[in-house]
Amino acid sequence: MQMKAIVLMLGFVLFAAPAWTQSLEIHLNDTSAQVRYEHPLYGDDYGLTLLNNRFLFNDDKNTVLGSIGLDFVGAPGNVPGLKVGVGSHLYGGRTRDSQALTAVGVGLRSHYAPPRLGGLGFGGKILYSPKILTFMDAERLLETSARVDFAITPKVRLFAEYQRIRVDFEDHGTRTIDEGVRGGFQALF
């Protein structure tokens, strides 16, 4: 299982690299790794349309999960450093006990890095997939995350992020398939 996850992650990186992505994130801790990419599809004075994808492997929870999403992000009004957005993500994966899931989640995201804090920023997101949009062995999915980050250069941010993904399974009840704090970096291209 671990070797398959590593091969999938490397394939994911190689496949997405030529797409001129806007950002690449690597998230790590002792028992899990996550890779995220975002690529701008369209942008104007009102914001960006972003295509994003992610691969997660959690050895402790025996979870392999991928997602692809479309987010609409902009900077509202007179709040320098604030970005908010809405989006939808398609999830697919497998957990311990061979529980398979496919889900379509909708949610919100935000990031606040005011210039007066000298590179310090805060962010978070919440995505929910109701029963009508969750398939296979799963019935619902809820993903939440919160992060603190710091820009060490204009194109590189270091961060610590807490992420939790909970799924209601038909036969096994509600389970947390990923939870923990990961450190990492975000590189902008």
C-alpha cells in the first residue's frame, strides 16, 4: 500500500508539472503526506478561477485520497490581504477496511495576510458533501482545515496546517479518515 501511494504521488507530480501551475504545496508529518496544485484558468479584476488537485496518503489512518476542484477566489472591498472563495471538489479514495468513497463537496475558503503583519497569514476552508452527492460506501463527507503561514520570499510561504476529514460510512458509522497537523511549503510559479 505504501509503495503504491508513493508511486501515485510521484506520477501526480510529474503529470501536473507541465501544466504551468500557479502554486505547489507539499504537506508532511511523520505519518502522512499531501501534495496540492492550483492552476489559474481565468482571471480578471474581480478574481480568479482556479483548478486545483490534491493527493493525500495517511499511513496512520490507512487512507489514500485524491481530489480535483474548481474554486472561485477574489479579494473583497477594502480589506488588504483578504482573499475569499467558494468552490466544489470531487473526491475519490479508499480507507482501511477497503471502504471506497466518491463525493462531490461544496465549500468556502479564506486567507488573510495583511501587509502590516510582514508576511504572516491565516487561512482556512470547509467543504461538505451531503448524502445526495456522496457515493460508494460513503454517505457524507466533511473536510475542515486551518493554517498559519509566513512568507519567507514573495513566492515561498512556510506553513503549519491542521486538517480533518470525516466520512459517514454506510456500514461503519462516522470515521475520521485524516486528521493532524502538517508542516510544509507553498511555492508560487
